[in-house]
Amino acid sequence: MRHLNKIASVCCFAAIGLLAMTGCEGGDLYSVDNPDWISQKIDSIENAKGTPQEEELEGMLEDVYTIGNTDFTSGFWSSFSKYYQIPDGEKWNAVFNLNINPSDNTYYKNFALIITNDVDRGGNGYTEYGAFRYDFTNDSVAFNSQWGGHLFFKFAESNLPLSPVENADANLQKMGGKVTLTVDRSDANAFKIKITNGVVTKTYNQPYALPNLNEDPANTTIRCFIVPEGSFINFLQTNIEPIGGLTSAEDKNPISMELQNVPDEVDMGTTLEDAVANISAVVTFEEGVVKTVPAAELLFTAIPDMNVVGEKTLVVIYNKTFKGENADKPIVASGKFRVVNPIASIQVTKAPDNTQYFYYSTMATEMATDRSLAFDPTGMEVTATYVDGSTGIVNNAKLVVDPIPAVAGRHEVIIATENGKTATVNVSVAESKCTKVTPYPTTLGPADCSGGWWSEHTDNINVPVGETYEVHLTNYSSLAGNWNNFVVVLRSADNATEYGVLRADNYGWGIGYDACAHEGTQGDWATWLAAMNGAKVKVYITNCGNSTADVQAEMTGTDGVLYTQYYLGVNHVNMSDFNFAFTIDGCHLVFE
């Protein structure tokens, strides 16, 4: 809207000028008396200019809904579009209005396209190819605009590179408006992305196809979804019907809602407004449309009221349509929480099961600053004494514990409640013993590196608590992609539980992967990949004794350079059933 007055002024001046022409002698607005060659010259110039034409998209379907808070308050990874599945050989086109906050030029506050395998976000086996944000900067290291193990800066371009100063660039405002997004898998030897609003165009042209990250090799479908940050999107059209179906432009009444972030306990004296401040509701409307509604748009009642200790039934009412009008009929949901007396003190009445932690240092972990070990509360019991003299067991998940330094010796760990009451637990930290082992079979994968993903595995090797196992191997790669090198699998003995699947290019997945710190010194990926064909590799796997594991690798490339990487703190590990194996993906491994 801030441009409307300027446009109107220009139009008025133009109109006045044309009317003035009609008042001149011989001034006929519709038959200018000029020699033919002048008229023809004017026509040829205008024809040469052409007029901007929107790309004609075929097979577009109406899909009208909003992604993100319309007051520009959506943080990253808080609002999501529907899932759009793109089979191999197909192309996805989407059209939407991108609304940029006119008072915030933070360069990354636009939207990101997330590309994943064919699994629900956060589901078992969910893996991302990467994220591709609309902005593009002149310094991709300082101002990241895309990330992931399969999307590389060298294939991205934009006609409007930003140069942020303190993360701000006024050119961000040029990205708003009607945007066309294309994800193109139609070429078997390429993968392409294009985002344009007719002014700003960002492209990604990868000269080879995406690998298949689905567990089922027969399923080659990828998924895409959109995540705004500090902006919101009015989605309009798609040529692919999303999971959950299309949304018409007609308004929709709410049908049901599910509450999120209802507190378990609230201290006596807390107002109902403060108690529900972090609650939101996932509201389902007609046609299956879903939207997350914040507390400010919900009506709350606690029964009985908040001035009495005990369990409360929280009644929540929502009475708006999808477009924010009054609904025909309100919807209701309920939850429960307890009002409790504030904690006066806490005491550890039962020590944790594990108080002996282990670490192992290699050249890889020398990169890790402030190396620490996560506290393991398994088996710990903390008793609270409340201000009225009553006592109760505190939920360990509500306690705050600082990380433990990875330094040998005895450490006093401070455990704190949300209101700052503390107790202590002592733990011991030691460097683990390292033992060299050789996996079986001693060679894995065809020598020509033609073996497919997950096609072969070594036997599992169990790592006891406090032990580090060291594996030496020579790695040969097909060089097709960074992922075509050794892969370490952390899992249970029956292979039913994967704690982590960790690749040579510092990327992975599994139930414990998200919590781990991981970094590498690969530098330029193309140089690193070339050096991995024949690289001498040492891998160290540690059972840390605190329900976590570490994996570190030292890779001496054929260029003579030592490359390192680490995955520290892979969690959700069953320490008594912690095993590792190697698998392949277009590589050949020879163990020593």
C-alpha cells in the first residue's frame, strides 16, 4: 500500500498532460498529425520494449490458504504450508502472494522452500535434501540463504544479490508480491528451482538429478513445503494436489481443535492470562484446512478458578472462520493442569543411574569449542518442598541442568527448578579406553563402486559403556556425490532402532541425530570429494555412558590433506545395546 499514492500521482499527471494536448491547436488525441515515418518509428520502439508477461502455467488448481501470522510474528519453523509431492520426472508450479514486513528489512525474513524425502516432517526416516530461501547474498558464508547436504551454493544465482549491513538490506522489500515457484524434476540429468515475482528471480540449476533418500528404492517421490519467517504467505494456486487436498477460496467454519503446550503445573498466584500465554490450538476447518491459532485469539476459562490449589479443567473456545469472521458455531476443546504451591527447596532423594561419563579426544574434537557432555537424569529422583510444607516428586524434564565439561575429574552438577531452587549431583568424567577393531566382512561393496545405497552392511559391533572402538579403512568413491562414501550406522543389535546414520560428508539422521553437535573441516566440497577416492580413514565410536555416543573421523585424502569431522552427543542411545556397522552408497570400503 505504501506505493499507492505514488502510482496515483503519476497517473494524474499523465492524464492532465494528455488533456492539455487536446487543447493545443490541431491537438487531436486520437490522430496525432505526424509524418508517417515518425509514427512508425515510435511504434517500432514501443514494440521493441515489449511488455512483461507472466509465465503461462498449465493445469493450475485453486489452493487458497494462509501460511504464517498476518502480523509478521511467525518465527522460523513455526508455520508450514501443506506437503506437495513431486514424482520423478514431474514439475511443481505454485503461485502465492508473499507479504514482507514493510518495517523490517532483515534479509532472511521472507520464506524458505524445504525439500525432503517422502516422509512427514519429523517422522521416522524423515530426511531433508535442504532448504532454499528466496534471498541471495554476496557473502554466502556470513549470510546463509540455503543449506542442507544436497543443495549447493555454486548452482544458485539471483538477479538481486543482497549485501546486508547488520543483517538488513532495503532490497528485501523488492521480493514481496505475487511469486511463482517452480521445482523441476522433468530432466533426468538435472534438478532445478526457480522463484520469481517478475522483479527478483532466484534460480538453482544442478547438472544432475537428486539422489533417492527414501528407504524404499522404488519410491522416488520428493516432498516440498514452504516455511515463512517474519512474513506471511497467501497461497493461491498449485498444479499438484497436496496431501490433505485443495482449499477453495470460499470461507470455512471451524470443525475441531487440538490444544498445544498446555502446562502441567502452574504456581499458585499465576493469573489465568499468564498461565495460558504459550498455549496454541491447531484448528481444523471445513475442507480439511488446518491453521495454528495463538492464545490471543482463543477464549479461556479455568474450572474451578485459579485461586485454589489443585487440578483445573481448562475450557477453550474458538469462534472464528478461516478468514477471521464470526463462525456459525463456536468450537470447544479442553485440557487439564494443576495449580501448585511454589517450590521452596529441592533435594536429590535418589541419585541418577549413571554418574560415570566418558569422552575420547581426537584431532576432530580439537575443533569443538567448549566441548561438553549432556547430563543423564535416568533414574534420578528429586523431591520438592513447597511453600506450604507439602512435598512431591519433580518431573525431571522440568529441571534445568548445565552441560558437563569434557574434562577428566569430578564435577558438581547444579540442578535447578524453573523458579531457581537448586540441588547438586556429583559425576565423574574420564577419557575412555580406545581399542582397534576390524569389521567383518573386511571389504564392503563392489570394487567399481557400483553398490547402491544400503545394499551391504558389515556385521554389528557392540561398544560397551566407556569404550571407544577405532576402525581403519580405505575409502573408494564413485565421486558422483558427496554422500558416495563410507556411512556409519549406530543401532540396536536387532537393527530395529537406529540411533544415528552418519555420512562421511557430515550429515545424518536417526532418533538421536538432531541433538548432536556436528562439524567438519572439508572446506571446498569438490576438492574434498576428489580426495576421498582412496582416502585413508580412521573412525572412532564412543559409548559415553550418559545415554549418548560420539563418532569422530580423520580422513587423509589422496591430496595429502587431513580432513576431520565429528558427531558429538548422539542421544537416545541404549548404552547396554549400542552397536555400530558400516554401509555403502556408491563406494567401496577396505578395512584393516
